[in-house]
Amino acid sequence: MEDEPIFRTICIDEYSATPKYQQVVNAMLRGITDGKIHQGYLLPSVNDLSHELDISRDTCIRAYRELKRLGVIQSVPGKGYFIAHTQVDRRTKIFLLFNKLSTHKKIIYDAFVARLGESAAIDFFIYNNDHSLFRELIKNHQEDYSYYVIIAHFLEETQAARQIIDTIPKHKLILLDKILPDIQGPFGAVYEDFEKDIRGALEQALDRLHKYDTLKLFFPEYTYHPTEIVKGFLHFCNQYAFNYEVLSDISAEKISPGTAYISLMENDLVLLVEKILDSRLQVGRDVGVISYNETPLKKIILSGITTISTDFQLMGEEAARLILEKSAEKVAIPFHLTLRDSL
């Protein structure tokens, strides 16, 4: 049987966050498992592969080294590389789609990849919170992936996003971070219950919060944070008789004693800290500060900032577990409160 030209089996996707060398590796493994490339096939030289795919020689060399490490190819001096073994493990093919790559998303990604190990070939994409790109990436990758693992966050057009996600077979779908309403079927999910979890985290801090009479939540007008956070905040304030405000703009806020502030965004936190320092009020006594999402610096700023955060590493590990166990569970990852001197 004549082998299909190798260049037809490899398509470099410039939108993919998967390194190009790994795209080459994944494509060659697919070509082997799909029966398009057979044992003994002589691979193009590094220079030819670089020219045909319009990628660097270093990328080609790295791809060939990885394939050699996997035992798929070997080299013969003077002749080049050839397919040595086609009895390769059929790796699970995963389409991984994030809205952005932040510090916390990188923790999810690293944990996900580490937990899966070499059992999976992952094609990683980022749509930068762009609905059109989200639609095109899913539409253009309706190929034989074993799983589609997706973080879906949008300011608007959530109904359109649901319609796009509905084109994915539900047994192949895993939603991360947030479950979109109205998505039906046996899909898996690893998610945060934002309304319940902020209530629970604030209840854990209740002893310290009692020294303040007012709680203020900074929730920007345009944000990808779910509105369930506001619902949980209001529920807590009403249940425990706190005065409260939900503010969209921190710049006009005058820091007032007897108030505890909750900041979702890092930029808002910086401005809040500056305002508190200018006010000469004492943090943890006159005013309180709670920030979303743990980072190493928050252990130091203001002698330690109290944080509400989910376990992003566990989120990545659990998503990988669903794939390894072929499970359609819906796993909630709870927030945890880290109390420090800012409250």
C-alpha cells in the first residue's frame, strides 16, 4: 500500500497554543494510527520538512527527537529518518480550549497535562474571550477528537456559545470552571459553584467580619466573572445583617473606616491598596481587604491579604481524571478561605 505524502497529514495551526513541534508529532502519530503512514516510510529531511511546512529547522529537529524518544522513528546515517514502529499506543486526542492564559489558567493547564502524562495528545487553543474565534475554532476542528475540554466565558452572546457547544457530542465534552445553563446530555464538568462558594467563604470569615459594619464588593461593569458571585454576596449580607454595596468603579471610592472591601480584579486590588495607604487607616482594624485568587505576593502585601480562591491545580487534575476514567461526572471544586492580617 502506498503511503500518503507526509506533508498532507500535517497541518500547522497558527491559532493553536500547542507548540508547533508537538503539532508535528501529534499529526504523525495520527497518520500512523489512521493507517496513512506505514512502517519503513522514509521521512523528509529536516530541511525539506521545514520548507514544506514553513516552520523552523529547530522545530523540525525537536519533533523528530520526540518521535525518536517515543520509539516511533529511527535514523540511518546518510539516509535520514524512517518510521520504525507503527504499533504505537493510540493516545487520547484532546481539544483543549481556554478563554485566556492567565497565571491561574496556567496552573490548570500544567496540572491537566501532568496528570494525563503521555496517554494523551493535546491540541491547545486560546480564543482570548473572542466569540467569533471561539466559534471558528470549534467549527474548524470537528474532527475525531476523543474529548473537547472547554472553558466558556463571555460578556455577551452566551446563548450563541451554547449553540456552538451543542454541536459537540456530549459524551466527548468536559466543561471547565463554569457550567453553562441549558447544556443537556451526559457531559462531564469540573466547575466552581460561585454563588454557594462565596457565601461559604465569607461565613468562614464571619468572626473577623463582625468588626466591620459595611461590606463592599468591587464587581466591574464589564467582567468575565459570573454574576452568581454578586448573588452569593448579597445573600450573605442580608442573612448576617451587614450594610453592603456593589461597586463597578473603585476610582471614585473614598476609603471609609468600618468597611471591608472585596476585590475580584488584580488591577482593582492595586488601586485599593494605594487608596488605603493614602487614607492612613489601619488595615485589619479600621478597614478590611479580601481578594479573589491566591498568589504568592498576597502573602506579603499589607502584611498578608486574605484571599478567597479555588484550587486550580485540583481543577486540572480532576478534568484529567474524568478523561482517564471515561467519566461524565460533574465535580464542584469549592473555594477556600485563607485568613491573613488584612481582615
